[in-house]
Amino acid sequence: MLRRRTVGDVMTEEVVTFRPDTPFQEVAALLDANDIAAAPVVDDDGACGCRKVCHLG
């Protein structure tokens, strides 16, 4: 019997995150350097949004 895959099977363990005050140039550089299209924005209370490549244009 085939086992269904879960999010845990495919999730990234070392997540690139940004703070709300991270400059756009730094966000763009880190997204490019890590070959990713989006990353969570995290403040002291936890996740508060997501920054995507399309937000940088």
C-alpha cells in the first residue's frame, strides 16, 4: 500500500526568513542566492506575512 506524503515529507528544514524591516534589496539578494521565490516574514511574535519575488517588482 502506498503511503500518502505529508507536508513534513517535503518541507524545508532550514527556512530563510526576514524581519518586517529588512530592506527590499537584501530580500531580493537572499531569495536569489537561495533559489527561492518566497520566504516568511517573522517578527518577535512569530510569522506575520510572506515576501514573494512578485512583491519586489
